[in-house]
Amino acid sequence: MQNQGIVILGAGKVAQQLYLQFLRSGIEVSTIWARNLSKATIALGTAPVCNQLSELPTDAHLYIICVSDGAIAEVAAQLPIEIRMKRLVVHTSGATPMSVLAQSCKHFGVFYPLQTFSASSKPDWTQIPICVHANSDDLLQRLQHLASRIAKHIYVINDEQRLALHVAAVFVNNFSNYLFHIGATICETEGVSFDILKPLIAETIEKLKYQLPKSAQTGPAIRNDVVTIARHEDFLSKYPTDFQAAYQLLTNGIKSMKE
Ligand SMILES: NC(=O)c1ccc[n+]([C@@H]2O[C@H](COP(=O)([O-])OP(=O)(O)OC[C@H]3O[C@@H](n4cnc5c(N)ncnc54)[C@H](OP(=O)(O)O)[C@@H]3O)[C@@H](O)[C@H]2O)c1
């Protein structure tokens, strides 16, 4: 691989975590572009930040667009022509097709780290799958090589598979976290510590290491324990209707697992 460093576009959660991991792995990030310079400087400290796309180095070997999904095409279209025609440009989105870059870039791909990132989190990159895809075999190999320098589990995943993984990820992460929020709210309202539920949450995840979710399912819905379900619904009547609706929807879904 050439050695003119990497350019990261965007300064949000993924940009920050990728920057730190490249740094830790001895991979040079020559520039981070962000539309809001002062916000990016606060988030990224001494990292080399600029807010003018026209000031970007045009000889980097990779440009990673880490902006909100809806802004990827717009940012790619504004890159200097030399970058769009000669360099490899990728995005990091799970749900966005690679083709959004085809309209403006000649060499393009996807570099999607399948994990939930927060600015304050310290992810273990050895455990993060990186899904790569590109519009030629040569570019794909370059992305695989780069990914293997910062992570251990690299997958070649096309647009349809990536979208499927992203939808599944929303269920297992975003939705389960929302359910943890409901649990935490109920505990707080009733004056009991949410900590008491943490061993249960840990065991729920632990069991998935050796069991399919379907066979691990327990609780009143899978037993069709109607008296307990009615008692729960009555208890929830003082809570937001979203909590009651979630309870009913998920109870019906669990009941249908038996069919
Ligand atoms: N967070 C995750 O867990 C995760 C995991 C894997 C992949 N991804 C993907 O990674 C990408 C970035 O996600 P993120 O979580 O890092 O988002 P984020 O923390 O919300 O950061 C988004 C970045 O995009 C910039 N931006 C938004 N609209 C823009 C526009 N119109 N023009 C220029 N810059 C714009 C924001 O700038 P301002 O700060 O100025 O608003 C910010 O720097 C997305 O494609 C997402 O799907 C996210």
C-alpha cells in the first residue's frame, strides 16, 4: 500500500474512534475534515483538522467518509476532482448502498465497523467485525489489508447483506437498549436499584454463546401464563403507553415463536 496517510471526513463518534484506532495501530491519519472546526477540535484534541474540502491533501491512499448517512453523497460530490477520479473513497454506513459514491467517485467502497460507538466508549477492536466492499478486487484487497491492521474479523459483505446485518443490529442493539431503558425507568420509578437486574442482563447475553435465542427464551409469554401477563399489563397501566404497547407487541411476538 502507498503511504500518504488516510483522510477522515466527519468528526463524530465513528470518526473519533477510527482516528484513535488508526493512531494506536501506527497508521497515519493526515487530515480530519469537519464542517464545524471548533466542535471537531474539542472532540479530537491535537488531531490535524481542517474545515475546507478544497484544502484536503489529494494524495492520501484512502478517504473515509464518516458523516451522517444522508450527507454521504453530498460530501463525496464536493471532494476535489483529483480525489474523486484517482483516490479510493469509502463510507462507514451499514444501511447505505455503496452506489451512493458511484455518482461522484471512480474508486469507491465501504468500510463498515459493526459495533455501537459512543464518543466516551473504549471499544475492543479485536472483537469488532469490519465489513468491507469495493468496486474492484484490487480495491477490496486494499481495504481488507487495512482492516486487518486494526481488527481481527474482516468480512467481505455486499450491499444487501450489509443492510440485512444493519437491520438485525438495530434489533439486537438499538431495540434491546431501549428495553433496558424501560427496565431502568420502571426500577427508578418504583425505588429499586437497576443494578439488581444486571446479573440477569449479563446472563441473557452469556447464554447466546452456546444457545440460539429461540431455545433460550423464558418468561410468561413463552409459557402462555395469562394470569401473570394480565398482572403485568395492569401494573403498566400507569406507565407511558409506549411501554404498554412494547409489552403487548413483544408478548405476541414471543407467543408466536412457539408456532
Ligand atoms: N455510531 C455508530 O455506532 C456507528 C457504527 C457503525 C457505523 N456508523 C456509521 O458511521 C457514520 C457516522 O456515524 P456517527 O455515529 O459517527 O455519527 P455522528 O456521531 O452523529 O457524527 C456525524 C458527523 O457527520 C457530520 N455531518 C452531518 N451532516 C453533515 C453534512 N450535511 N455535511 C457535512 N458533515 C455532516 C457531523 O457534523 P456536525 O458535528 O457538525 O453535525 C458529524 O461530524 C454513519 O454513516 C453511520 O451510519 C455509525
